[in-house]
Amino acid sequence: MNPQQLMDDEKKYLAQTYARPPFVLTRGEGVYVFDSEGRKYLDCAAGIAVNALGYNDAGLVAAIQHAAQGLLHTSNLFYTEPQVALARALVEKSFADRVFFTNSGTEAIEGALKFARKYHVERGEPQRKNFVAFRGSFHGRTMGALALTDSEKYQAPFRPLMPGVTFANFNDLDSVRAAITDETAAVIIEPVQGEGGVYPARDDFLRDLRALCDERGALLIFDEIQCGLGRTGKLWAHEWSGVTPDVMALAKPLAGGLPIGAILMTERVASAMHVGEHGTTFGGGPFITSVGLYVFNRISDPQFLAHVNEVGNYLLERLTEINSAHIKEVRGRGLMIGVEMDVEAAKIRERGYAHGLLLIQARDKVVRFVPPLVFQKTHVDELVDKFTRVLAEVE
Ligand SMILES: *Cc1c(COP(=O)(O)O)cnc(C)c1O
């Protein structure tokens, strides 16, 4: 492969919706990825909080090979075993009673919105069609999820979006109180905001939000697409607060790098949707759910979660110790840490490549660390060492 030719072809043949750095990734091993020239990068991004088990994990590869020899696809018109097995595992380890599978995060959000509206229709309150989301939120790019995503840049060219969305201030109960009306179907929140800059919701805020939703008759939806599934050091990010939602959206790491999403919900929400009222051709097919069950069993193991906790705490501590005038704040939970800078995060990200660091950002000034969950303390040391050198180069 000629990498320059490949990059030229990308510019020619792909819709230009991404500005990619000038190298071609060809393989991965553990928590490292390699480009076509053999350069090695410590992966602090995990494909945007997706590759929880890192790269070329022997167990995951075997699970994929096994699944590939079984049924790949049958549509949702028929029973298949892996779909039921994964749903059962998710239910047994969560607040939820039932699951609906999707192909992506944004699709899980769309489905969550439909379940929420249908719930109120069935209860004789069809006027409850509206949603309350939060400043700094990210819920996806399709028309409903985009309407809940607080970004002028993402929204503006695509209006009209789904109407009826009000944005409240994150961690500010009074502002939610003012936003909820008798026409609110649900309040939707990321327990730790990801794209918006890595902002954890306060535990007491989530508890008060739960009580407020109950009092006002609105459902509570948690978007744990990024912060769920072990990322914060507990299986679910909301476990830190002790409250549970009515509906929860999952996606990113659930099949270890293959596309899947899921909507988890309580019985009273699930029972509002009847045969034929929602559907998907690919969602929850036997191949992907077979892989998903393998990944979920790995991630939900208490020892695995204890590891994320330990390494996450160590990462937070080490990043906090860095002595650089460019760092304004270090925040987050588990292996989901944001470092707020006084310079453009893009600058840091670009410098990082030369030092063998694969970084991503969140908004303009936050460097976001969401490495594979199999990161070890020695990887943290390498990360901090390289990141410190990158910071020293930035004026
Ligand atoms: C990534 C993400 C989404 C969208 O998921 P896609 O699979 O990209 O559609 C939604 N919500 C949150 C919190 C996310 O991080």
C-alpha cells in the first residue's frame, strides 16, 4: 500500500466530513495501534470509547470467529439464541426488564424517544411529546438525536429538527424545574457528558433529577452510550449516584468495536410498545449479539471493573500532578478523563502523533482520555510522560 496514494484517494472518493491526520492505521495490538510505516501509537482514544478490550484480543477474535460460523443474519422476524442471551445478561445486571437492540448509538436514542412518547400515549397523556436535554449534551446525529444535541454547529444547517426540545443547565436542578412542563415526555442526560467536555453529573443532582421527574410525571432517560459499560469503573455510570433511569441507551463498547446499540428499559415503558410499532432489519442480529455477549461478560466481571477503577484513579492522579501552565482542570471518572487546556486541544492532539500518542478532544479545549479499558498503570506512565513532553512543546 502506498499511504500517500491512499490519502489522495480518500480525498477523492469519500464525502469530506472528517479531517484526518496524515497517516494510515493498519493494525493494532493490545493498547497500541500501528501505521503503514510501522510507527507505534499509544491509543488514548479507543476508537472514541469503543475498543474496550483493545486490539487483537485473543478471546474477542475467537468469539468473532465462532460467531461468524453461526447464523449471520435472519432479520428480527425469527427467534435466534444470541439475541436472547445478550438481552438476558443485560437485564440481569441492570435496572432494566427488557431490551431493544439497534445498530448504533444515535439509533438507540431515536428508539428511546419513541418508547417515551408511546408510554405517555398508552397512559392517556398524548400531549407529553416534548423532551428536556442539557447544555453541553451530545446524543447523536440523526434528526431526533440531533435535536437533543446542544451544538449550534451540528444543528444549524439541518433544521427543522424534531421540535419540542428545551435545554436545561447541567447540574442545575432549578433550570430543569423551569424547563419541565405538563407536555414533557422525558428528560435525557448523560451521567458523564462526553463530547461536551467530560463533565460528570453530580450524584446529588442525579438523585434530585430522578425525584423531580417522578413528581412531574416525566420519564428519565440516561444516555450511557459513552460513559456506560465499565468506562467509569462501575458497570453503569449511574451506579455512582444510586439512582436508576426508566430508559437507558447503550452502544459504543458493547460489541468490542463492531456496531451495536441497545435500549434498556423498565417493564412499564417496554409494555407500551406493541408488535409492529417499532423495528429494525439488522439490530440485534445473531452475529453481533453473540460477540456482544462475549464482550459484556468480560466487561461486567467485577475484577475487570475493579481494574478500570484502579487504573482510572491512577490516571486522574498522575494527570493532576502534571505541572503545566496549560492545564486548567482535570476531571472525570474511571477511564474517562478530560483535561481542560488554555490552548486549542487540536494543537495538542496533532503534536501527540509525533510522540506516538493517539489523542482525541472534546469541544475545543479539552483533551479527552478514553483509552481501552485494558489499559495498565505502565501505560498510564507512558501516557503521562509523552503528554508532558507534548505540553512542554506548546507555547
Ligand atoms: C457516540 C455517542 C452517541 C452517538 O452514537 P453513534 O453510534 O455515533 O450514533 C450518542 N450519545 C453519546 C453520549 C455518545 O457518546
